[in-house]
Amino acid sequence: MIDERKEAELILSRLAPLFTAQWHCQYRIDVVNNQYGHVFNFFLDIRRAKHRERSIPLHTIHTADLEVLERVITGVRSGTALTMNFVDFGQVRWPLSQRWIR
């Protein structure tokens, strides 16, 4: 059984030392649906002016259950205001809120 609260706290604790607000720098969290591995991967994407884009792995959740992911996302959003980008989810709705995954 996955504890969604602990997963969200772990992601936020790994995000804190990597996030340093800088001028001309964009940060976002990428949530990737790995359909072949049946896991969800979290990355911190950093874009600086005149530099290469960096993608730093934060955490992997070993489940394919969207309800668990929705609860983890809710916990992460309560701890940060960074934009979240959802990759490889297709036309799917969240199971609890019934909103489109975007």
C-alpha cells in the first residue's frame, strides 16, 4: 500500500534544494506516465536563458493507479506553486475529480 502523503513529502523534500529562484530561469515539474514500466516518474525541468535545458529526476511512484497519483499530485501542489506538465497521459480524466489530466 502506498502512502500518498509520504510520497508527496518525499518529492517536495527532494525539490527544495534544487529550486533556487533565479532571473531568466523557468522551473516546472514533469509527471511522466511510463506505460511500459507501470510507474509514474517525477522530474524537475529547469530552463535558463542561453543554457541547455536540464531535467533532474525527483522520484518514481511504483503504481499505475491514477487515484494514488491524483492524491500525490494534490499533496505536491499544496507544497509548491510550480507548474506541472503531464506527459503521455492521453485523453484521460482524474478518477476522483473527473477533470481532464493537463
